[in-house]
Amino acid sequence: MTSAEATPGRMNTPHRESWARDADFEMIRDPLWNTIRIDPLALRIIDTPTFQRLRHVRQLGHAFLVYPGATHTRFDHALGVYHLARRTMRMLAERGELRHVDPLDQELVPYAALLHDIGHYPFSHALEELGAEHLADHHEALTAGFLRQPELAAILAEIAPDAGDRIERMVRGRSSSPLTGLVAGSLDLDKIEYLNRDALFCGVPYGTVDVDRLIHALALLPDPDTGRLEIGIHEKGLSALESLLFAKYQMFRNVYWHHAVRAATAMFKRTIQDAVDAGLITPPELIGRTDEGLLSLLESRAMDSRSPAAGRVRDRWIPALRYRRLPKRAVEISGDRLQNFPLGEWFYSDPGLRARLEDQLAMDMGLPSGSVLLDYPEKPRMMGLDLLLLQRSGEVKRLPESGRSGLIDLPRVADGLYHSARVFRVFTLERRELDEAAFLNVLSL
């Protein structure tokens, strides 16, 4: 697929309401959505080197070491979100809900959906768990830099001079457009797409979501307090929303936070920490790499360094990742038991303290430094809900405040599911066992 295949005569023409057009499109066959229709401007975006990089960034990081089919990429996923965006915009237009929405915002939603992951690091979210001294910024904060790449910026400028800025604000959830919730929100199209795609490629039944019901239940609703329009859901879609919530819980519990996936993720993070500490790579150099490109760069630079950290990267970490020599669980503790522990005060904010605890545990177990890895995945907004609900009576309420007889208390359930999906684990490069009670005493100090 190349830009030359698109219709030449329309290439430099702004595509008002491109989501509504049936002419001048290309078709891509997709294993999840079957046929995805790509408009000419989207096709040109896809053909830029900036976007093509996403072909080489796995959607689920190291999950392929556990689920062999999970080799799908951010590229595939982005096309799927674009597809759902066009489909949703068409539905909202047919219902007459876009009358009071800026036409330019309407046009930009599918392109924002297409570009929402443009800033992703290699191996997707794994690196974003590193501290500020090892990472430049979160992938969404990097979006603007990628959108300013000359070829991509020139294409977006054909829509409007500020198209790139508007898209960046949508991706980061900072746009004033009422359609922003389709790109970044409690029920954005990204979540609907990745749950279904990840379940398909992992070969598991957990993530299947009733996409048709959810999309057709979406609506532009007025905030009861401000009167501003935003994306919400009709009460008839609540059962589908509940199924999405439980699907997300099951996918985090069984796929994203599977113990072996987390073992590989913890080891990859240690690889990057050692590489940055050894001066093999700087945090800004992590931006814009592909999965294999990053590992190859680290391996090459480690070959030219004699530092102990470089030796660990070259001889221990990279071979272990490439040949699936994963650390083992010494102890694991359910997140339910840790809700009242002050882990958040230091575990994520003080990597130095965490590293010292890892080294102390290694010493206590007779293992060399660097042989113990602590892991406690965190995603506070994983089950978050902040969504307007259109009740059958016609009244609009915000979902966390709309509990009543016959409805699941979704916010409370979401909080409980989040904590039960989390597991604190101690991994060791050689098989060891830790006493859970004794380790809890260490954490409580």
C-alpha cells in the first residue's frame, strides 16, 4: 500500500467530513474488523515514516513471550481506532447530534484516533513505568513532537493551519471539543478497540466487548452543571458498559498483568535503567525507536563499554529477553491486602530506595546484586469512570452520582476490581522463596 495508490486528483484537497465519504477510499483487510476503509488523507498519514514506525512497536510489549500470537502492533490498533471513529461519527451525524459541533473538530476526530499512539515508546507501555531520571516523558506528552515532523505536519496543515495542535489536544484529553471523549475519555474508542484486538491475538475470550451496542449507545449530552456538550452513554448501553469493565479486569488480570508478562516487563525496565545509568543511552534517545531497533542499539553500545552495568545489559538482560529466560516468583501478594500499605509514597517516586531494597533482598537470599526485581503494576485510571448517563426518563446525570436501584454501583465495583487485579511480586533470577508474612513486615516499615 503506497500513497500512489490513492486517487491523485484529491490528494491536496481538504476532506471536509471525510468520515462520511464513500468515494475515494482504499480498503485494508483486517482480522478483527474485516474491512477498514481509508480516506486519501488518512492514507497519506499512514504512509509517512513517522506512522510506519508503529508497525515495529508491539501493542502488548513482551506479552508475546507468554501468548505467542500477541505480536500485533500499534499500527494495527491505530487503524482499528480510526475505523471505529469514522463509524461513530457517521452514526452521530445520522442522528443529528453534530449540529452544534465545530465542523473542523468533526473532521479531525478520525485523524486524532489514527494518531493517538504516535508517540509510543518501544514495547509500548513498559518504559512509562520508569522514573523521571530514566524517561523523557509519557507517550501522550510526546505527541506534539511527532505531529511536527515535516512530512506529517505538512499533511495535517492541508486540513487547517492548527490541525496538528487540535489533534494533540484531543489525544491528551485537553481539547474543549465535545467530541474529545471519543479519543481520550472513560469510554473512548481506543479502549473498545484494544480490548477486542488483544483478546483476538492472545487467543483468549476475556476481552470481547459488545462493540455495536456500545457505539450505538454513545451520545452527545449536556453536562447538568455547565450545559457543555460531551460524550456520554444512553442507559440502554449500561449492560455493554458493565461488560467492558469486566472485560478490562479480566484482560489485566490474565494478560497484561500475567506473572510471566510482568517478569519480562520488570527485566526490560531493569535493562533500560542499567543502560541509562551506564551512559549507553540517554532518555531522549528512547523516543522514536522501534522494539528491535532499541535492543540492537543497546547491544551494540554495550559491546563497546567495559562498565559493569553495560556488561549486565549485554550478557544478562538482552539475552534473557531474547531467549525468554525469565525471572521466577519468590512471593506474590494480592493488591487487596496492600490497600492500606504506604507503597505509593516511595515505590514509584523513589526508585533508588526500591533498588536498595532489591539489593538487600538479594543479599539476604545469597544472590548477587541485580538478581531481585520488585514489581507492583499501577494504573489508577484503569477502571476509572467519569461519564454522563442519559436515563430513559430523559434526565442526564454523571455516572458516579447516578447509582439507583437496578444499576450496578460501577464506581465502587471498578475500584474493587482494580485492587484485586494488582499483585505485588518479588522476582528472582534464581528460584527462591520468601515468606509472605515476613515480607509484609518489611513493606510496613
